[in-house]
Amino acid sequence: MSFGGGMSAWIRREVVQKRGWLDDTQFLSGLALCQIAPGPNAVNLAIFIGATLLGAAGAAVALSAMLAVPAAILFVAGYVYFTLRALPQGAWFATLLVGAGAAAIGLTLANGVRLTRRGVRGPTAWVVMVATATAVGVLRVPLLWALLVAIPASLLLTPRRKPEAK
């Protein structure tokens, strides 16, 4: 469970580093697919991992596990939030949520840095990555439009590997 992001870092640590169910290449491929698919990235990633490991049954279990308990916790947390917010001394709860959001941003950045070192190879890939990040993060270009330019540019600029002889 995560508030405000950072879940993919925890999932990677558990699935790649601790359990060895996927390697970094598989994880990055799944994460990329999940980020362009509609829906929350963490849920998409759990479904991807479940399907990769156990097919349709694994995807169903992953979806259930990702939604059942967090939904119950969210309802309880919402009740607590609205109850405490009405009290004069309840402002600490909002501060707590701001801190949790900052921690999630830090985890997401750390995961991005770690995966960038492994997944971005060559100067062309770095140029495309920095240009896309600048377009979305600084210039506020909508992600869909940035990807519609970045994906074809990346494919055109990336040198083709020759097939290995068998």
C-alpha cells in the first residue's frame, strides 16, 4: 500500500532483489507497459507480475491482493481523517499526510535513478530521456503528446542490432 506513489520501488525490491521472480529487464519492460496502460501503475504492475508468473490465475490473485485490503484501510483512514480534521488539534494529521507524500516522491526518484542507470544505454537514449523529461516536467507538455514524439524518435535514432547467428 502506498500514498502518492513510490509503490513501484517497493515492488521492484520485493520481486527483483529479494525474491528473484523477475530480472531488471523483465521488470523494466513490465513497468513501461504498465505506465502506458490505463489505471494505477502499481495495480497494473501487480497484474503483470501475477500474469507473468502464474497466468490468468496469478493476475486475478494479484488484482484481488492489490485492491481488497488497501480499499478497507482507505475507508478507515478516510473516516479517521474526517473525524480528526474537525477537531481543533487535528491539523497534525494533514502534516503527517504531507510528510508521507514527500517520502513517496523520494522513493519514486530513487527508483528512477536506480533503474535509469540500468535501463538507459548510449547517448541517444539519454538525449531522448532528458528531452522527454524536460518536455513533461518543465514545459508541461501532456505525457501523451510527449510520448507520441519520443517513441518514434527513439526508435528512429536507436541503432539496430544485427541478429545473432545461430
